[in-house]
Amino acid sequence: MKILEKWWFWFGCTVLLYINTMNHSYVIDDMIVVNNNSLTKEGISSIPEIFKHSYLFGYDGREDESYRPLTLSTFAIERSLFDANSSMSHFVQILLYGLCILLLFKLLSEIFPKEKSYLIYIVTGLFLVHPIHTEVVANVKSRDELLCALFLFWSLLFFVKYVKSKKIGQIVLSAVLFFLATLSKETAVPSIILFPALNWVMNKDNLKQVVLNSVVFFVPLLIYIGIRTSVLSDVLIQDPIDPVANSLVLANSTSELFASNFAIFSKYVQLLILPLNLSWDYSISTFETVGFDSILALIGLLLLLVIVGLMLIGLWKRSFVGFGALLFLATFSVTSNFFFLINCVLGERFMFIPLLGFLLMLIPLLDKLNTSIKNKKIILIPLLLIAVFYVGRTATRNMDWKDNLSIYESGTSISPNSVKAHFNLGTEYLQQGNLSSDSLARTQWYEKAKQSLNTARSIYPKYANIYENLGYILIEQGKLTVNPDQKRKFFDEGLTVLNVAIDSFDLKKNSLFINKYYVLEQFSLLENDSLKKNEYYLEMLKTVQAKEDQDAEDFHRQVYLMTQLKMEDELLKYAQENSINFPEKADLISELAKRYFSTSEFETSLKYMVLYTHMRPDDLSSESNKGMLLEILGRKNEALLIYEGILKRDPNQLHTKQLYEKLKAQP
């Protein structure tokens, strides 16, 4: 048994268990914190800026409700040291998990008496090999869970040492480590209750002394809240929860909401006991909303009541079972959907720390078996069988996380009713098609993508992203086809798909309108009849105008279409109203002025030149062209004023000086 007391044994087991993730790619949301994050890409130099923004700011430029600067800082450091190297990222994950296990072992060794050392080995061992942890270790983005657990275990360890020795340095270190846990992930915040609870069950300190020993943790908590509030001060209203992410928002009543969540809670417990079928996603319609007539809802409610009961009775009796139940409830509370809804209906990663509490709740059962059975080795048999099963399941589950294709395919197998599982698989097939240089292989990938996306569509037809990707695929398939009739068939299907999304489901995602624009553009390219082509141009114009958020490219598209349709008055009015919003498109206005000049439409050319010089007041050459147009139109005095204004600003404008003197000399 002495080998079980060695740090290298536990660390070695961790490495052996997860070594097969070392060559894995970045998957799912890993790119949010690695390649697609503008802050972490800058490396160590960006750390001060990371602390000034929310978790997703570097990814999509918005301040969301999450604040995890320490986690993002590790990715920035990693970027400076190793660039975007997925193998090194996975190595860091294994290293952090190994440290978590070592700290957990040390913590349990401080808590349990030597005569109960077997409990330390059992709890640590089961925690280490449990397959539900594969998402956290194998998915780089879940480093927030690892860091939160690492600093929380470390903080509790120093707190236990302080309770025993009363050395001030240890309580200070404990408080600092708790602060680092909060900076890693918000779920650490309710863990503040664990410190007095652990003190309470460990020794005979009275309630007053327990409170005094723990009050110091309010200092790092208040500092964290102060920093977080300051950074996220502009986040006033939380974005509405998407039903795709959390089907609980579709509940018709509070009763149905809680009943459905109790049913989901029963699934969490099942995964803790028998983690046979694991999935990266459980989105709509994996869980249907149910009432209290559902057996799963009643089971979930009963299980939760049992855990709450164990917490209350256990804490009253100063039992570690009570502490375990509290640890489970506290660390799960933020992501449980019982107090507020989050953007996930169920996540295996949310059980990373709560699993420890769940294992601690099993202590009386293990202890009773140990004392009642004469042959102590017999109890090892079922535990070893469980451990072997967990190890095997972890090893095989790790391989599901190898790349996007493997994890998405496993998701559709385990969660066949998940819209996101099928959507992401279809999107990955689409990406594979885009990467293929062989037209036949590309077509095959696109067909597989359509099949998965249509499955997702049948599960939840109001998911805008499905139609966006379907429309894109049909455009690409049309481009790949040589036969004009076949092209039209693909474009017709794409247009129908996009119209269903826009007209039937009233989905307003901008990409839907852009894809529809591109479909109509492909039709216009196939059309030789000018009248029919203009019909497509007009429909393209209406489509781009329907976009809610207009950008510079939309400005360009509308100017182009109005020009093709010879809508001079509408075009000038549109350009005048919107030019201030898109100053980078001034050159487009200049081109229009030149185009009308080339067709001798000088009055119209002047209107655009006036608009251009308003957008680019420092372009004296164009200001001179405006004077020339006025001169052509016989507006001599206005032209002279223009020339005089230019020469006042820059007397060295020789061309303008010549124009001015020549015009002034005219009778």
C-alpha cells in the first residue's frame, strides 16, 4: 500500500490514462480560446488587456456575462511559448489534471485519519479514472474547470493546515488561492461556503470560531466581485437563452420548468454512477419538457431531496457526508439551471468538481462494508471492477475527442435527438468538402452534410444556422455543376430553403439574407435576357435591404444594384443618407462620378463629385474636378470660388492655378 502514498504514482496514473489525447486536434469550442481569440493570439503581452474584458471579448468582440481572465491568460502564455500547438495544449491539460489529483490526494490525507486511509485511495482513485472527466481533460477549452478545481483544492488544503496549526501564512495563502479559483471560473464563488463547513466537520470548534476562521475569504470574494463588476459594467441585459442551447426555455410553466430540470438532474446522477454513454452535447430535443407525471422528474426530485437531506443531517452530525453533499450542491449550483438558466441544458464538465462531493457521500456505505466484512480484500473486488470499467471507458472516450469529425459523429450516435450534434456534424462535413480539391469527393462531402443538416432541421426547424449552411452548400453544388439546368435545380432548391427560413419562420440572421443574395446572383449570371436579369437585380436589392445590420459591403451591393437598374435618383439619395456611415466606400462614389462623366451626364456626375468631396475633404484633386464640372455646366462664378478655395489651402496646386487663371480671363 505504500506505493499509493507516492506522488509519482498518482501523477503517473494520470499521464497513462490521458496520454492518448496528446496528438489530438483542437475541437469544438477550443478555437474560441486559441486561434480565433484576438487577445490570446497576442501572447503574454495581452494579459493586462485580458483582465479588462469578459471571457468572450477576444473571440467575438462582445462583453458577455462570464469573467475568467486567469484561464485566458494561460492560453496567452501558451501561445507565446508554443504558438498554436494542440499537442502542447493537451499536454498542459494532462499536467493540470495530474496536479489536481495530487492536491486532492493531499487534501483527503489531511482530512481523514490514518485508520481511514483506504477511503483516501478509493475516493482519489475513482475521481481520477471517472470517464465523465474526459470532456474537461480532452477538451482544451475546459481548462477553466481544471484551474478552478486546482486552486480550490489547493486553497482547501492550506485552510485545513491552518485549522490545525493556526499559522497566519497558511490562511493568507488559502485566501489567495481561492481568489485565483474565482478568476478561473465563476463556479468557485459559491464554494466559499465549503471553508466553514470543512472546519465544522473536522474538529470541535464552536460555530463562532468556525466563522472567525472563515471570514477572511470574504476579502478575495469582494475583490473579485469588485473587479468583475467594474469590467462587466456595460453588460446590462443578458442575451435571451437560445432554445437550441437549453430546451428548458420552452417550458410552458414554472412547474414544467422544474419538473424537466429534475428529470435532467436524474440524468446527471446516472452519468456519475454509470457513465456508459457520454456525449459532448445534449441540446434540443435530447430532453423534452415534462411535467411531474414523469417518472424521471420524480426520480430526480427524490435524488435531490436525498442529497439535501444528507447535507443537513450530515452537517448537524459533523459528518463528512454532509460536507460532501454540500460540496456537490455548492459547486453545481451555478450551472444547475435551478436558480437561473444558462446556455447549456446539461454538460458533463459541470460534474468535474461535484463528483468529489458525490464520492464523499458514499463514505458511510464504504465504511460500513469495510467494518462488516471480515475479509477486507473482498471489498476490493467490486471496486477494482468499477475502476477497470472506468479506465477502459475513459481510454475509449478519449479517442472520440481526437478531432471534430470523431467527436461529432460520436455525438449523433449517443444523442440522436440533439439538433446541435447533427448540425455540427453536417458543418464538419461541409468543411471537409471545402478543403477537398477533388470535385467528386467534394460533392460526396456536401451530400453527407446535407443529410446531417436535414436531420437537424427535422429535429428543430427554427434553427437559422441550418438554413445558412444548407443554402451555402446548394450554391456550391450549383457552381460545381456544368449543366445549366442542373445548376438551376440546385439554385432553386437553395432559394426555397432560404425562403422557408426567412418567410415561414421569420428568421432574421444576416447570413440568411446574404446567402439568398448570392443565390439570386447566380441566377442573374445564368440569365441572358436583360429584363429577366433586372428582375433578379431588383430581388437582390430587396434582399440586401432586408438585412437588419447594414455594413460597408451592403452599401457596396446596393450602390452596384441601383446602378445596374439605372435608379439614379434613388441611388443618389441612398448614397447621401449612408455615405457618412461608410466613409471607407468614398472611392465607390468617385467611380460613379467618373462613370456619369464618361457618358456626358455632367449634372449627375457633379452630384456624386460633391458627395465624394464631402466624404474626402482633403482630396484637392477631386475638388478641382468639381470645379471643372461646374465650369462645363456654365456655372463660372461657382467654379471660380472652388478654385480660389483650393489655392488658399495650397498655393502650389499648379493645375488648379492654370484653370483658375484661364477661367477668370474669359469674358
